[in-house]
Amino acid sequence: MVDESAGKPTALQVRRRKRTALIAILSALTLVVVAAVIAIVYIGSLATTFDTKTQKIPAAFPQESTRPSESAPTAPDGKTPINILLVGTDSRGATIEQAEAGIPSDQRSDTMLLVHIPADRKSVYLISIMRDLWVPIPGHGSAKVNAALAFGGVPLMVQTVESLLGQRIDHVVFMDFSGFKDLTNAVGGVTVDVKIPFTAGQTSNYHFDAGPQTMNGDQALAYVRERYAFPDGDYQRVRDQQNFIKALVGKLASPQTVANPVTVANVVNELSPYLTVDSSLNAAAVAKLGFELRAVRASDIVSFTLPTSGIGWSTDGQSIVIFNAPATAALATALAKGSMPQYVKDNDLTNGN
């Protein structure tokens, strides 16, 4: 036996210390495993919520022969650009179900955005397409761009946008405006820097002073939908929509939101029932894209409107937004070549238009 008076532990003491250390290590490992299991169950439950509560569009895209080719990898890691067509509507009821199936209906898109995500995933471009833009609709002559949904459902709407910009649409997302409202509430409100003060007489009597304002869901919905309060109508409404989306993304991407599982769960739970997406946009695809964009902040989002030539009248007497073909062709080239930063700089679009 070792002499304890010499300061050396006995064999029994060594065994006890080893056992204590082993218990501590096993306890720590157990906690890690339990935490991992909880995380997996939590993520799995969110995925289940998204996949079961969103509606799917079984045939969102036109015939392959009519579409732009798939983008070649342009990033060292093999990633390609992603284009998402985001459509805001008043309802996704019976008429939208017809539109999803490619059946003509009286459903028209109220808001349309092309979300372009470059291959490097360092920025996001939001390109608003004015709903009254007078454009060629394949097989139907010229009409307002939002009529494509009524003429031939989602596939024709996708084909129309693809033909305008020469870009392949990878995903389609319809969002009911009620979901927009609930999403705002789920993150505890969104602070927006209001550029032009106005009263939303179109949808409510909410008044918005110039400067930062924190909006709840009802206020946000009134803010993004108003157009009659402005001299240039839909142009300012589109600017306000872009302004709000940037503020919302900033809130969603903030550490306070991302690190709060309750808030994240509320966002997924509240928003999912109001989304209709193409069948390939499942929870796994959303999670993958979200991870790739984890470093993007509101300052990395550039928003502007598809080039136009002002307003006018169609031959049949409709008030329209005039399509600017040469300027749109320049944008299409920038999208195809991956030179959007230069395009934004050359056209002074850093702060929108």
C-alpha cells in the first residue's frame, strides 16, 4: 500500500477518481445525446409541419421543350443560381386550385417577385414584376402579366416569366396575404423605415408616419397593399413591398429569432398553411437553402422593379404599365452571366428604383 503521508493516493483512491471521472464523462455524453435527439425531433417536427400543412402544385412548370436550359454550375463548390417565383394572392381557394392544375380561371396574381439567388449564396435579388405590365403571353398575344395565371394556370405564368428574362424558374411559391399577416405576428412585429407617410384608405385607416415604425400583422398588410394613396400608385406600393420584405428578412435572420426555438416553430406553424409550393420545394430543400443563406442579412438584399417605360393604355382601353424590352434584355443578360453586382451599380439600383 502506498504511504498516504507521502502525499500519494492509494490504489483505492485512484480507482474511485477514475470511476468519478468516467461517470462525469458518461453523464456529459448522455446530455449531448439527449440534446441531439431533442434537436432531431424538433427539426423533424418542423419538417413535418411544413410538408403536411403546405399545399403542393403537382404540375407547376411548362413543357420542358419551351423552357430555358438548366444553369451550369458557376461556383467552385458546384452550386448553381436559384430562381424562385413568389406570388402574392388574395386567396388560394377554388380558383387557385384550378390555376394550380393548369386550368384557366379568373384568378390573377396580386404581387409577383422573382427571387434570384446567385451561386455564391452571398446575396439575394428581389425583382418586382408590376402586375399591370403589358407583355407577350405565350399563345395568347399581349396582356397584363398577371393575366397569365387566368389564361393557363401556373405553368403559363411560369412560362411567361421565363420567356421575359430567359431564366429558368426553379421553384414557385404562392402566399396568401393572410399568411403574410400571421408571419409578421409570429416574429413579434417588424420594424420598417417608412419612406413616404400615408394613410391606408384602401384597406384600413392606419396612418404611417415617415421613419421607423414597428408594425403588427394588420398594419403590415395595410402597408404593403396600399396604392391609391400615392401619385404613382402601384410603383410606390412595389417599393413599400420591397422595403417591408427586406425588414422582415432582417428580423427572420436575426440571432434573436434564429436562436429562439419557440419563435422558429411559430413561424413555420403559422406560415405553412398559407403557402402553396411546387412539389420539389419540400422541407429538406427549404432547410438546405436556408443553411446556404445563413450569412445573408438585410443589407445583402437588393430589390428593384423590372424595367418599365411608364404607364399608358392598351389598344382595348386598359390602363397598363409599358414593357421596356431593351432594358429587360440587359437585365436578362446580367442574370445569365452572373454579373448582377455590376448591373446594379451601372443602373444605380443599390437602394432600389
